Amino acid sequence: MPVKLIANALLFQASWFACVLGGTSGWLLIPLAALVIHFTWISSWAAEGKLVVSVMLAGTALDSFLLQMGVFSFPGEPLLAPLWLVLLWAILGTTLNHCLAWSAKPLWLACLLGAIAGPLSYFAGAALADVGLPLGMQTSAIVLAVCWAIIYPLLHGFAHLYREQFRLRQQRRTKS
């Protein structure tokens, strides 16, 4: 496995733990540093900036909706997903063309992986952080599995679309 794929996976894991364990503390510098490393060494802002921002916005909207629907709760009862969760979505966006690229196809694999890994990530985060699951484990698992079976392939669709747009821009530059 190439060094950049391993680095991408390690940066994601370190960022996940920093966000979940650190919440809004200084630990958030770790995912910010991971984003800087990603855009300077693993990829570039030109190649993946739109993807990372799109994943961050889509994920934040989903989590904010789930928060308002009572699927999970955070201290202080915020209206929107907390900053550490927003950063987690951005970090997830850095993996779709790299260490998680294998999970895009076939479509059923992306749906299945999303339905399993998505809820597991939330449950692990809830166990480590101050996140409540007011609906209980079973109902939360079902809601999250359905959401992630849809959102994960959709995020891979963003990745594919933006990769193609970047490739076409590069081709036009080469021809001029």
C-alpha cells in the first residue's frame, strides 16, 4: 500500500480520535493540521477542495437535521452540529479518493459499508464523547443505517464528479 494511502488513513484516525475525545478543546488543531497535510502532501486544494467542502456541508446538514430530530444530543443543546463534528465530515472528505476509494464500487458495497460503519462510528463516538442517543441504540442504529446507506454512496458520487471535473480542467490546460 502506498505511503500516501497509509498517511491518509492515519490522519483520518488521529483526527477522529482528536475530535471525539477533544470536543471543542485544543485537540481540534489535529484535524486542522491533518487538512493542511492532506492539501500540501497527499493531494491539493485544486483537486479536492470542492469535495472536502461539499462533504463537510452535506454531513453538517445531515447531522444538524438528526440533532433536531432527536437522534442524538449534545451538551448545551446546540441548534447545529458542533464544530468537532463538522471537522470530522471535512476529514472524511479527504479519504474518499484515497484510503476509502475502494469502497465506492460496486454501489451495493458503498451502501452496505455506510449502513454498517456509519452507525458504528456514531456509537463509538457516543461512548467516548458526551453524546446522547435519546432514541436508544436500536432505533438510532436503524435511522443511522438508513441515512448512511444513502449518504455514503452519495459522497462517493461527489468524489467521482469532482475528480472528473478536475481531470477535464487539467486536460484543457494541457491543450492550451
